[in-house]
Amino acid sequence: MPTLACRIELNKQNGITVTVENKEGKITQTMVLDGTSITIKCAGEQDTSSITQKCDSITVKCRTFAVEAETITCKSTKDTLHTSGQKLTVKSDQAMQLQSGAGLTCQAATEAKIKGQSLTGSADNAAKISGMTVSLSGTQKVEASGAQLSLSGSTKAEMSGMVVEIASQGKMDVSGQLTTVKGSVTNIQGSLVKLG
């Protein structure tokens, strides 16, 4: 065990200072009560950590900060800010919920990914997906449905597949300034067929 140098200083202007020195470990611990704040500091050869408590705030400064508890609750009546100078990871072994009483914005400067065993997105009003290039793909089936369905391209629209079927329960119109129906075998059938 190292030999410690301990002292307590009482001063009517500076308050109370408690100092513990570990000369072998090159560590100095101090606690200062100056009538305005309480400061606890641990200074080593390379790093220094401190806790400063005032009437309206508590400030912790350290190289590594760890909290272990069975249950943790953090609540603020005003703004809350979490900032990381490097990587930020939020992890849960069970269900995780992210909820906002107003708007929610998620933004990434480079690539953004959302992945899950199943993925559901819904909106009470309008839902939009936009980008320079948008791709929808499924290894088995892709469906698009609605009371009204509109597919359009400002320059060109294409639909292709091994088998392509277009069916209407009522009326179907195919029109264009120049319309071509072409195939190695082309069938036009109906109880009433009009051409021209």
C-alpha cells in the first residue's frame, strides 16, 4: 500500500479543501467546497477527471464515463442533446422504440440503411419516396396497389418481363401519337373488334 499525504485546509474566503496525495502513483485527489460550488478532482500523470456541482448544474469531465444499473431513467423538461465526435451506437437486446410527439428527422451525410426481418412503413396522409434513382426489387414478388394507380415517366416508361399481362375489369384504353403492337405472333380477339 502506498503512503498517502492527507491534509485539510480551512479558509474563510476559499472554503474547505481536502487533498490526498499518492506520490508513488503520481495521483492527487482534491475536494474543494468554496461556498459556490463543490469540485472533486482526480489528477494523474496523464489524465484528469472532475465533478463540479453548483446550485443549478452538475458537470462531469473525464476520459471515460461508465454507468451500470438495472434501470436507468433520463428525463428533461426542455431540450436534450447527445453529441459524439466519432461513432455513436444505440443497442437494445429486446424491443426498441423511437417516438416523437411532433416531427421526426433522420439524416445521414453519406449512406443510410434500414434493415429488418420484415419492414413496414405507413403514413396517415401522403407517403413519398424520391431520389435521383429509385429501385424497388423483390426476390419473389413486388406489388403496387391502390384505389387509383398512376405510373408515368417524363421521357420514357418501360415494362418488361418473361410474361406481361394487363387486364381491366371494365374499360381499357391504349393510345398514343404513334402506337405499335408488335410480336412474332400477335392475337387480337374479342366479341366485337374495331380497327380504324
